[in-house]
Amino acid sequence: MSIISKADIKGFIKQCQQSSHESYEQFKLLLLELEAQDTRPRALQFLNALVAYVDEAQPSNCHFQLLRQNILDYKDRTVNLRLFQFPSTFLPEAWSFTFYEGLIRYPSTDYFQKQMVELGCGIGWITIALALRYAPQTIFGLDINPKAIVCAKLNLFLNAYDQHGNQMLVADGSALIDRVKFYESNLFSHFEGDDKVELDRIIGCIPQVLNPEPEAMEDLIAETSSDEYLHSLSNYFAKQGFIEDQFGLGLIASAVEQSIPILKSNGKLILNLGGRPGRNVLERLMQRRGFRVRRVWQTQVEQAADTEIDALVDIEKSVGHRFEFYMSANSDTPIDATTALEYAKAGGKIYHSVDVYEAEMLFPQQVKSIYSSVDKIGGNALRSAIDLTYDNFDDAEERYSFLAFLAEQLQKISYFPYQSTTGLDYFRQQLSEYFRYYLRVDIKESNLVVTPGRRELLDSLLINYQPSLVLVEKSLGQLLDQTSLASSAQLLHVPAKVEYILELVEKLKPKMVVTSINEYEIQSSHLIGQLVECCIRNNCLLIIDLTNNIDLSSQPEIHGVYRYLSNNGLPGNLVIMAALINNRVYQNYTLNFTLINNSLMVKNLADAAELTYSRTPFLKQLYYAHLLEELLYFQRTRATEIESVGAPGSGYLLTLSENASKAFSHPAIAGNHLGFDDDTVRLDYGENELPTPELLKEFLFESYLVRKYLPEEVSADDPLRRVLARRFKIPKNLYSKIVYGNGVAPIYAALLKLCIKEGKQIIIPSGSYGYFKAAAEYEKLSYIELKTQESALFKITPELLRECLARNPGSWLLLNAPIINPTGVIYNQSELSELIAIATEYDSTVIVDCIFSGLEFEADLSWDLSENIEAISRTKQSRLVLMGGLSKEFSAGGIRFGYSWSTSKRLLLALETEIPHSPHFTLGYAARKLISAQLTHDKELIQHLQHQRETLKKRARLLTEVLENNGWQVIPPQGGLFLVAKPQRLIEKQKLDLVTAGDTITQKLFEEKNLVINNSTWTGLPGYCRFVLSGNDSDFAESVKRLREFHLG
């Protein structure tokens, strides 16, 4: 090995003195020799000689500095690090000293043999110091500045070998050089594509001031960049697209989020943060991303002269936030950035705190899952919405778990299904197991009915069975609608005391008792037994409300009701209802579940649901199902035997009311009880099973990620008014309130109740959606069927309507419009306007069901109802009501979002009181964003809706061709989800009447091909059957195949 001469060193120094660029190039060449094994010994010799020469000669204008920094080794001895520093890099200063002091407060076990990263490592002194003291398995030093990384690598070689070329050892006796790796990296970009990286500790000191010249940050970061620009990277950052940008914390927010997938479950983030934004802001940055935060160390340092705070002053002016500065190093009274700037201009020194924070993921697996899903569901837009802050640890665990689960479900489903009327199978399964495992009560899924609330359950029971006398505990009286009872029926309020109820039942012989059990009596299973047996003797239906006594937890209170059920089973005359109303995570996130051991009653309640509220919102059921599954996770590993017992009162029977019996016999309801199997293909099911827009999934997930909302953020009023204005030209001066329901079904049911209260009847045209007539029958509302004609494509003609209203002035009128269900035919502008004008003449209340709007095969159709509305406003009696929702246009039936607008504010106020439940605010948030996106022509959403139209139109053409080739006569649809056709060949060959032909062929299709369509009685159109166009791809293809094989006659 040749000896390094002083001339060699002087030549190196001379090159460095030429320019910063030349100096950097010289050090790069030296680094190449240090990194190569064959040239390393001589390069180390040169390096040590260079240090010695610089220490002795103190050459000037070299475009580098040689520094010394004291640190502690693993034996707490002071070690003097030798460090190079380039003009483009940051000098060790108070910030980094504070960080180092905070880091070495940890015990050695926190770092020993750990995988570590230092973000913003600069010239690498802290990375090297930690490696020397704690012997991590590996510590990576990452920095966006390429010159800083070259400098850090040089410093590693300078300190990893002594002056004789011997390796320096760390705490476990291994070589320092093997423990430290430096890489150029924009935050964690070095690890991109490496799925195996898992880090125990991530430490960092990251810039916290938004660059006052944003365009400067758009330059590419390269070795050729100026020293000034590269140096600025230590002070400033470019916008990251986070709300924290405004506080100078955008880059830190980005670092925290990027750390989530690569940080081990028990890993820690340890960050050095300037306290200028304020402690609350700093801590919330990490808390809202699912971290538990602890402040480790703090000091106050002088504001760096090369960091401008003008940007912070601008933020204070624009958003009102106040940054925190101090007028001395030991002051505890902050001043804002505006005052600090003026004080500094006047010659004062300003200071700010520097804090070392430790952050650990609160529930690592869930947080990782949430963030992983964010990228798949919505990306950056969703990231800004994430708020995982919490007030209560248990609530946080429940929320994080559900968010991770919800994200998984949203990625699995292609649309939001209606599910069963009795409740989501998954939810009922979990409830059943919860009762078995935790409460020792033998409850099967078939014993469970889920409703949106208790009102819906009780209303259905009253209408179904029309009890002549009902005893109801006073506090529950508000849940019962006396108008659902016969006029001769009586409803009496009673105290919630078993002794009194027993005597009243014996004396008054009621047909129904609705009560809760007070906190003392509920502990006695004997009292519960007495009450049940008394009601059995008197043929009385007993409904016990456990809303205040239900506790879905791992340690539920076992009270007398549960003990009675465990020992005796669920009697046939006993109904247990429990509303889940105490959700601390999502306020007002309610639903009701009911225990019933009477299969006929369950069937009756399912049928009633179809005609009133339709379904309980899918996402609510999903929430509680997942909560229960989490509780059951460990319980399922234990074998649990529950003895089945013969429940008393199993023969208890209730007589179905005449109106309920008539309504339930309608094909729209009776058809639900056909013997379907796994091979059955249903073209009778009026659900849109085409894919839901991805944007709706994104907005729904966002609605659960956001934790605090402004009132306007959860209201869809404004975008809905704009949609109605666009589609129907509703004058802006008539923008009255909008009333919401869990879908259109409860809105329609509530309107029927209002019609009854006004003593009116309703006109329902033949060919209306099957449920409308059955619902009127169920509510015992007198209706007039307006017979439409095939020659008019089953549209209402002006002549028909005028003739009907002349005989029945003031009657309410139902219109499926502009798209008619089931024909798919569309009322044009003049037709719809004329019908409403005629109804106005006769003081009608016109209900327009526009749920299929947006599904016209031709895009951007609209109708101008402004003249009709102005004419209605001049009358005293006539009113217009529009009903709509998300279910059909957006394939979102299961989420249950319906709305209603009217020219009459008084009607809307009455309607609002009749609707038991409105959509949860999370759904309001998502609906507002979805409809707004549609109004602003979001490219992705508009393309999705256009593709849906084309799919429906294409299917309609294909189905028409198949049916016509097989002897059917089709009415060509112009929009919607259906078409109708009659078996013309069969009618002609067998000389059948039209309705018989339509019903017969429907039965044959089911028997021979296991294919279900809606018959002629269902459609109300003589001879015509309904075929659904919106099934999933496989079902639709199979249905076409079976129809091709099925020959009429």
C-alpha cells in the first residue's frame, strides 16, 4: 500500500476550493474507493490523513467543514464523532441536539437488535450515534438530499474505523459498518415494492414550514441542484395534500401515514417536532391516524434565521389558527406568529418549543387494514377524511374494528343488496349465537326479526292482529300509533309493575300487553314466569321491551328474563323486543331486534315489512353483526350445550286482520313464499343488482372515517334540490324542506296514513308497482283502481283521469313517473304536465314516485313542471309530492335512503312526524357527496351511469328478441329496470283470457324452468308479465338461456 503524501491531500483540498460542485465530486470519488473492498484500506488511510491535515492547517474556502460532536457509547463513555458537512446540508444544532437527548432517554432494549429508520438523517450523526450506543440489527438513514447521503456515508466510514483501519465495534461486539445503511429516499420511497420490510422504530426530524415559494419545490431534486435549494429541503416542504399542510405539518402527516404499513405492530414512531403549531395540533396529527401519543422530551430553541415565518402569518390571517412562539428561551407564555414576526423585525429574538414525541398504533392490525383499504377504495381523497381520534379506549377498539371490517366488505360487494325482510342473515346468526353462548338462551335465527326500530314492530303487530284492547306501559305509549287500531279498539296506559299488570290482565282480558320491566322486578325470573303464564291463560300476546336492559358485551348482566328463557324456552305468546340505542361510537345508530317463537307471526311481520318500511338498513345490521362476531370470537372455541326445553304457550294463535290478510294474498307478497332453491333464477325481484358506483363506496367509507361533522355536511338538501330543479324545473322560490326516510317504502306508508287522516282515498292506476295497491290495502285505505289501456301502453290518459276525478274530486293520485314501473314506458313532457294539471283542477294531492328517474335509456332527459307547480301554489287544496331515492339509479337498495319533496310545507311537516326513522347522518354525508358529484359531472360517476344505461338498454333489446321469437308480445321499455310481455301465442292457441294466460305461463315457467317472473295479477296489466333487466350478469344470462328453451303453447 502506497503512503499518502501531504501533496496528495493538498491536491484534494485545492480541487475542493474551486467550487462546491468540484468539492462534492472529489468526495464522491473518495466514497467510491471507500465502498470498494479492494481500495478501501488506502481510501481509509487517505480519509484519516485528510482529517489530520484539516485539523492542523485549517484551510479556508474548501466548500466543506470538519466538525466534532460528542455522543455517548454503550458504556456511557463520551465518544467524539468526526463529521464532514457540505454547504447543501444542515449543521447539527439545537433541534437535533434536543432530538438526540430525547432518543437516549430510552432504555437500550428499545433499540437493541431492532430494525430502525431515521428519516431526514442529514449528515448521519444521529444514525451513527444510535448504532454505536444501542447495536440495532440495522439502522437505515434516509434523506431526500442526495448530497446529504453522500456526506452521511463518508461520516460512517470516518467513524466506523479507527486511525489504524480497525473496525469500531458496537455493544454486541459486531462492526458498526455492518449496522448502518444510508440511502437517498423521499420519506420511505426506498422501501417501495419491498413487501417484507418491517420496522421496529422509525425516528425522524422533518421540515415543518410550507415553502413560501411553492413553485421552487416543483424542481427535481438532484445532485446538480444548487446548494441553496438542497439546503432548503431541511427547512421547507412542498404541499402534500393534507389538511395539516396549513400548519406546516403536511410532510410529517405524510411520513406518519407512510409508516403504517411498514411499522411492526409493536413498533414506535419517535419524531422531533417543532412546537409552533401548538401541542394539540401536533398530537392530533398522530391521533387521527390511529396512534397513541406521548411527549418524551421538550426544550425551547431560537427560531432559525434561515427559516421564514411569513407563511405562518398568512395562515393565521386566513384560518384563524394561532401558532406558538416565545420571547425568551424560558418563557411559558406564547405569542402568535404575527406578533413574533414584528418582534423579530424590531430586533428581538424569538423562540419556539422543540418536542420529541413517541407514537404507537393503538390497534395496529385494524389501522393497517384501514389504510390499506383507503388506497383501494378511494385514495388521497379518503386519506384527508380519516379521523381515528378517540375519547374512550373501548369505543376506539369498536370503531377501528368496524372500519377495518367495513372496508373489507365494501371491496367484496358489487352492490348493496336488500337482504331478507326479517333481517340480515349474518346479523341474526351472530345474535342467535350470542344468546346461546353468553346468555344460555336457546334462540335460533328463525326466532329473530330485525326492524329499524320498535315503532315499526309495534305498528305491524297492531295492524296485523287488530287487538280490541291493548295495555301499554305509559313510557312506551309514544311508540304506538292508535290510528293503526280499529276505531272500536281501546288502548290503555298501565304502570310498569308486574303486580298491577297481572291484575289488569285477569280483569280486563286484553289481547296485547306492551311493557318493560322495572330494574327491581327484572331480577326475578319468578315474576317473569307469572306474567307469561297469566297472559297464556288469557290468550294475550305479551311484548316485553328490554331496550334498557340489553347489554351486548362480554360480561352482560344476566337478569330474570334471561334466566326464565334459559329454563323455560321462549313461549309462543311472548315477544321480546330490544332497541340498540346506546351506541357511543356512532350516535343514533339504532335498530331493533325481536325474539319470537311463532313462525306464523314471523311470516306476518316479514310480509308487513314489505308494505311498510321494506328493510332495516344493511350497514347498521352489518355493524352490530361484526360487533357480536368479535365478542363471539373466543367463545366459539368452547363447546356449549344448551338443553332444549318445551316452551309454554307454543300453541298460541293470533287471527290475522282482514285487511292484512287481503294485502298479504297479493302476488307482490305471496310470491315471496314460493319454494325457491339454489337453482332458482329470479326475474321477479325489483332490485338493481348491477354494480354500484365505486364513488358511492368511497363516500360511504368516508362518512364512517370522519368523526365530527358540520350540520351542512350531513344534509343532502341542497344537492337534492338542485337535482329536482334539473330534472323537473322546480322553481327555486319553492325550495321547501326535504323529508327523508329509510328508503321510499316508509315514505309511501306514511303518506298513506296521512291520506287516511284526511279522510281521502287514493287513485292507483293499473300497472303500478305491485306493492302500492297491497300497501293501501294493508293500511286499510280505500283506493280506486284506474284501469289503463293497452292501446295507450298502459299510461294514464287525460280522458281517463278527468273522468275518474270528476267522480272522486279531492282524491289523492299516485303516478309512477316519468318512468312507469313495470312497463318501462316514459311519460313525455306534455303527458305528465297535463295529468298534473287535471289533478290540480280537482284539488288532488299528486304523489309522483320518481324512484326510477336517472334510468332513462337516453341520458339527460328532463321535464318542466314549473307551470304545474305555480298553478298548484294558487290553489288551497292541491299538492304535489315527489318521492325518490338512491336504490335504483345507484344499485343501493340495501343502504335505505329515500327522500320526499312537496309544494306543501304543512304536508311535509306532517309526513316527517309519521316516518319513524330517517337515514343515519353517515348516509346523509355520503348521499350529499354522491349527488354533488353527479351534479358536477364527475367523470368516473357519469361514465358508470352511462354504462349502466347501455347495459339495461342492451339487455332490453336481447330479452325482447328472445321473447318475441318465442311468441311473446313485448312493450318496448324506454327506461327503468323492467319490461313487460304477454304470451300472445298461448293466448291465441288456447283461447285463454288474458289474466289467466299471464298467471298460467308464470306458474309453468317456475315449474318447468325454475325461473320466476311477476304474473299478470301482480302487474295489474291483463296478460302481461314483468321481467327484470337488472339482475347480476350470471343470473340474467341463465334466465335468457332458460327462456330460449321454454316454448309457449
